[in-house]
Amino acid sequence: MEHRERVLKSLNHIEPDRPPFDFEARSEVVDSLLDFLHLSNEEDLLLYLDIDFRRGGMGPGEEFLKKGAFFHPRRKWVIEVNPGIFEDEFGIKYRTDEEGKYFGFVGYPLEKDEDLETYQFPDPGETIRYESLQKLVEIYKEDFFIQGEATLTFFEQAWQMSGYEHFIYNLYQNPGWVEKLLDKLLEFRFAQCEKYVELGVDIVWLGDDFGMQDRMMINPELWRKFFKPRMKLLIDGYKKLNPQVFTQYHSDGYIEPIINDLIEIGVDILNPVQPECMDLRKIKELYGKALTLHGTISVQSLLPFSSLEELENQVKEIIEICAPGGGYILAPTHAIQTDTPLENILAVYETGRKSIQVNQ
């Protein structure tokens, strides 16, 4: 079965020959896999793993590039403003840890409430931002499903611009300020997603991390007040341009209280459905006819710490739970981390291939 046909079947809740595959890993893991498999580049790796998707997004603007912006291994376009201190196009400042593996926040453009009055958002309409995505669509859309990534949609972008404690405080004590910031972000995201749809992406990938291991980071009623209405406006807006485009929503952790809300506002695909945080059988049973489940292969426990036999058995069990009737995409629950045995990564996809339905 061809890649696009396989994905379309699954998204339409028709069981394909095997679950569609997706992939995400830290750059160090990708490099290690390339060396291990004697491959030349990431596209060769995606072909080797038989991945059914190709993903792109919005790049930096012209003025930011003129300032010396570069794509940091931590997957952000940044400039280095001081030794070891980096700044993105929104004005958020970061420092890497001693090993250079993770960013920590050290500066916020909206640290004070009054900063919002003079803050200028980057221009999401610059053509240069979408040149890479346009090439991706032109090269790969005939064969693969194209994802346009717009994660950090509202909540994460907002608190990263203002500081987490400041933003959470204002949710309760200065809701008008929060509404104003989120409305500005809605305008930005709509321009971004509108361009994605015009270019021909198949999936708009939205998302914010609202979940912890066993509860949500904010009260679900706060989510419904501040975030749900804007998510609906955003999805309805770009779906008017192409009703056939799918919406994928990412949130790590436990978000079961808002899954019905996500379905209500038009989300088609839920990622990553962490098995440590939500029961896969329950989620499939309750929501599997309305949602496609994307992820489920834990980067927190299963991938890094299982023996090959344990991993293969658990992946088989997950496929048996999630794949019947379609509506399932096999993928890691987050970027695969550097402590993961390469053999385990390869075994996930080999096990997925062995699940092929001979009658398809």
C-alpha cells in the first residue's frame, strides 16, 4: 500500500495494511542512526524506516536572518547575543546546559505587563518563512502525507514570552492581559496556518503541553475559558480554506478531561497519548472512533529501558489495542532521547512492519 493511501485509510478509520509510521528524535540520535545504518542523510533514514509523513514548518524572517540567525541543534532558529546566550525571533532568551543538550529560559520579552503595549510580533506573512515548506510540499506530497507544524500554539508560546509564573498569575489576577496576548497570538497563528493550507499541507499540527503525569497543569475550566474558543476560531478559520485538511493536536501528559472538547472543536489526531499518563485501552475505547491516536510508543520508559524482547512484545500489544478499525499512527511519544538503544528504535518499526494485514 502506498504511503498516502495508508494514512488516509487510517485517518478515515479504515484499517490499512499496517499502521502508518511517524518518527521524531533528537539530532544526536538521528546522527547515531545514520552512522549505525551507513546512511547519508535524514531523508535516507525516513525511507529506511518506511515513514509515511514528512514534516515542515515556518522559518525565520529576513531581518532575523540578517542578524545572523542559525538553526540550533535544539531545533530553534536563534541568534547568539552573548557567549552561551541565545535569543529567538520572539525575543525569548535561552542558555544551554553544560552538555549543550537543553535550553533553559533566562529572559522574557513580556516580563512586565506593560511590555505587551509596545511589543511587536514577528511578521508571519513574509514569503521567505515558507520557502522550505513549499519545497517540501513540491517534492514529497505526491507520495507522503505532509505535516505543517505550529506547536506552542497559544499556552506555551505565551508563557515562554512572559515567564511561566507571570503568565499563570495573570490567568487569575489579570485575565484581560491574558486575553489580549492570546488574541495577538491567534492573529499570528491564523496567518501562519493559512499559509500552510495554501501551500498544500495535509495536516496542521497544533499543540501546547497542558498535561503533567497525572493531572492537567491548569484547571480544565481555565482551558475552556481561555484556550478552547481560540483553538476553535483557528481551526474553523483554516478549514474554510480547505475543509479536507486534518488537525493534529499535541499535548504531553494527562489531558483526558479535555479530550471531548478537542473533538468538539475539530481535532482529528491526538498526539502523543503517553501510556504512563493515560490508559491506552480506555482512550481507544472512548475516543477511538472520533480521533486518530498518534504516538503511544513511550520515550520515557519503553524505548530507553526495555530489552528487545520486552519492547517487541509491548509494541505488539499496543498495536493490537490501537490499530483495529484504523485511527492509529505508530510513533514515539516525543523526540527519542540520547539514552535510547538504537536497536530498540529499529525494532519498533520492524515490529510495526510485521503487523501487516495480508488481506489489504
